[in-house]
Amino acid sequence: MAITGLIDFLCRSSTGRRPQPDNPAPAPDVATALRTIANFLLIALFAQLAFDSVQHFMYAVTLSSSGMLIVNGLILGLFLSRREAKTETASPALWLLGYAGTMLPLLMRPSAPPGRGLAGAIVELAGLAMLAAALLSLRRSFAIVPANHGLREGGFYRLVRHPVYLSELTLLLGVLIANPTPRNGLLWLIECGLQFSRALAEERHLAADPSYLAYCARVRCRFIPVLL
């Protein structure tokens, strides 16, 4: 019975969801199978990140390791407890975009010799604090692909429409400053493009919700208050 419930949770069947007009949904059996595989992969990824954070924390109890432990634990918990989506994209390209934006930072590597460690650590800690606050503001509306899990307007979402992406990029910028290699620099730039594309895709998906359009009219900036 427990296994059946877990599979049902992972599948997140498309019953009651309205596919976007420009992205017709694939056959239900294919969509369900792809969603199940995708959710299994994401849970495995977030669980591995949380486990790595615990190991890092036990090896070196620092502000950075503590922050990573808290943030990765939050991500895993929010993904597992997220509310059922009212609508969710059925576009394979947007699913791929969501996965790419989530997993690409895992390819960043330490540099030898290290770069500006103190400056990088300060920016990284600022990004971690911002990300924790943004995730707590988002709560059960957490998603990887464009979906409507309910409108969030509190916390950081009063200032910008995509504080999670801003926080992630700030965190990764700290990693880049501490580990300045061409590889890491290129990955950070690609991640900026991916996260901006994800933000646009989410806004197009949510444009069908009048309450979201009203929210966009009130909160004009996507990432940086007043500027962007």
C-alpha cells in the first residue's frame, strides 16, 4: 500500500490539469511515464545533494557547510511536500530546460590554486541566505518545470518575481569567485541564460492565470528591484 502511494505521488498524473494551448500534451501513458522517471531522478538528485551536505558538514563545520546543509534539506523537503499543480507544462523542451538549469551547477569544480577565497565565501554565504529566504517564501509552490502550484506574493516575492533564480546565481557567483576557471565561468554564464529562460517560460505558463497577471503588474522586476 505504501509503495502504491509513493508511485501515485511520483506520477503526479495529469488528471485535472489543463495543458497549455501551444504545447499539446503527449498521450497520457507516455506523459505519466516521463513524469514518473523525471520525479525519481529529481528525488535521487536532491537526496544525494542533501547527503553530500551532511558529509561536508560533519567533515568541516563552517558557515558555508551549514548553509548548504540547510538549503539542500529545504529543497528536498519542499520538492517532496509541494502541492499538486493546477496546470503543468507538457513540453519536453521545457522539462529539459528545467532539468538543465537544476543540474548544470553540479559540473562546477574547485580550482587549483584557489581564487579569492574570502570574497567568494562572502558572496556564497549571501547567496545561501537569500536562497533560504526565497525558498521559505515559496514554500509548497516549489517546482522545477513551469507549473501553477498557487501564487506566492509574500517574502522576497514582494520585491522580485524570481528570487530563487537570483539567489542561486548569486550563490554560484561566489563559487566562481573562489574557483575562477574558464570552465566555471562558462558554466555560470550558461546558467544565467538557462535561469532567465526558465523565468520567461514560467511567466508564459502562468499568464493564463489573471491573478498572476495582476501580481506582475504590481511587481515589475524579475530579478533585481528597480533594475531588471
